[in-house]
Amino acid sequence: MNARYGMFIDIDRCTGCGACMVACAVENNIPPLPAATDRKGVTWIRVYRIGNGQRSAFVPVMCQHCGQNAPCVHVCPQQAVDVDPATGIVGQMPQRCLGCRYCMAACPYHARYFNWWDPVWPRGMEQTLNPDAAPRMRGVVEKCNFCQGRLHRAKESGGQFVPACVEACPAQAIEFVDLHQSPPPANSFRLLEKLGTDPKTYYHSKRDWVREIANAPGPGGAPGAGKENRRG
Amino acid sequence: MTIRGEVFFLTGLAAALAAGWAGLPRALDRRIPQPMEFSHKVHAEKAGQSCEDCHRFRADGSFAGIPPLDRCAGCHAAPMGATAAEKKFIAEYVTPGREPRWAAESAQPENVYFSHITHVKRGKVKCESCHGNVGSSNALPPVYVDRISGYSGKVMSMDACVECHRQRGLEFSCLGCHK
């Protein structure tokens, strides 16, 4: 049952509601962090808002699950990150992580998050924890793993699974696929494809200005970035 | 260094090594007592043919855990033999309906995703391959757990998992088993 998991994300469908972020946090036992700021919070999937001055678009960005040359794998001194040859999922082992955050610096997608605090759940909420995802401690990095707990369950029953964000999206903007069986649709693009990271997350939009985010250092990143590419 | 100094030094070294050798395991591990004596061998001979007769699996193949008191009480409502352990068991657990708190040797850490469904039902792995020949043992093994982590490191180490998975060409990634 070797699959090469990937995602197709239709930016034109995304309404920016954030249901995927909530569903992800619930599925993967990500604690609510009252003291967290935008920089210090943990969310495995983040919906960025981009605009061209007149119109806005929303881009969900999670770990893009790069190919064999994933930048985070190379820099990790602990071998806490690996690319599963069977599924293509880039896995992060928080128990091995020493918290150096090289991987966060290396990741061009800003898809990795550091735990600045030990997880604390409000009274009563700990009863909603998912037994298939181990909570992470303070001082380690974590990221999207395509809902590994669901993959384990699917392996048991021999069935299929979709990650929580895919299930939660009311606009069905995210599609979870086996890239062996469904090749990426025409006109789809990947973020920062020029870096050669070979991600397995494909985006799609009919709008030209939205497609340009593929070349920017990050969605809505530094102004002027990616212009060289446009000229050439 | 004088001869006397050498002897003094070597004696001290030997004493320190011996103390470390004998004392370190106790310092690292804590022994969890079992609630009573239990012989798998006697039960395998008299009560059941296979492990599953007591260690049940649910309908979907998942493991139901250490047998609850009901399974024991079916036979041991009244003494069947003449051992002191059985009398104590009936008086302390069966009659008051109190579940014995067995110390589980094979309990896995929380970040391990182990499924009996995939191993026993789908992979056809025998119980003995991982648990050893418990069925013919006369006494429960002593359970030692790490004082800090609270986990038993004596059985079912990750090395054993990895070795078997390598041989069969399964699961090469951390998250194949960890969560």
C-alpha cells in the first residue's frame, strides 16, 4: 500500500475561515497558548492573507512535505526529521528534537513551530485530547505530518484517510491525494519551486497575481521579492 | 607510587566499581510488586489451550488488555486447589470484587503507536515472538521500571521492533510507529 501522499489546494476556493487551523489543533493536541503571539504560537497550518491592493486571497500553508532533499532533514543534528520512503511524509520526532531550531531557519515555508511552553489545557479540555497524537513538551519543534494518527488508524482497518484540515474545510479547497494515482492538475504550482525542494503540496489559482506567490520568499513576503523572476 | 599506595588505589577502584555495578540498576530502576503469585504454566495446562483464552482480543482484533477479574472469578469463585496464594486471591480480590493491579511489563510509552490488530491479526505474528515464552513460566517476571520515565525497559525495546521490521522490509520512518 505504498502511497505518495500530497495535497492539492485551490486558493480560489479558500474563504479564509480558519476551520482547517482549528480542526488541525484539535486533531493533533495543539494546546491553546494564551501567552502566544503570532511569532510564538503553534499552528501546524496557517492561513495567510495576501492582496494586490484591490482584492484579497487566502493561502493555507502547512508543511509542504518536500521530496528527498527536504531542507529540514539535512540540517537536523539529531536525525529527528526523516522522509518516509513509503509515504513521502516528512516526519518530525519531537522526542529526538533538542530544540536547536536549525530546521525552522532552514524551512523556506515557515511551516515549523517551536514550543515555547509546556502544553496546558484548560480544565475539562484535556478530555477531548486525541489519544493518537502524543503531546509535545516545551523546547521542541513540531509541524504538520499529514495527521499521522489517522494514517495509523487507516493502516489498521486497511482503509483510506484524510487529514483533519481536509475534512474540516467547508469550501473543499484542500484535497488529499495519492500522487501516484492522481497527478497534479494543470496550471498548478508549488511554493518556491525554484529552490528545488520538490514539495508534495500543489496550489491552484486562476488569478495571475495569486500565482506569483510561488516565487515570493513567503506569502505576502518582502516587497519586491520575486520580481527578478517576473522580468525573466 | 609506593606499593602500598598502589594497593590502596586498586582496592578503592575495585570497591567503587563493585558498588556501581551492584547499586546502579537499583538507583535507575524501581521494582513494581505484583499483587500475588501467578503461574502461567499451571493455567496454560488446566484452564486454557492458547493465550487468547484469557488474554482476549476484541471483535475488531484490538487487544483487550490484561484479563479482568471476571475472567478469573469464573473458575475461582471457590478455591479449586489448596494453595495459600489462591485463598488469598479469593479473600482479597474475588469476594470483595476488587480488581488486582497487575504490573504490566509490556506497556508501551505514550508516544508509541502499537497495534495488536496489525501485528497479530494481519501480520500473523505469534504472541511468543515479542512476549517470550510466558506461557510456560512458573512465576510472574519481576517488573522494573525506570524511576524517571516510569517505563519498563526490559522487554519490547525499540531495537527489537526495528530488527524485525528491517528483516521484513516494513516501516522505515520514525512516525511509522511513533506518534
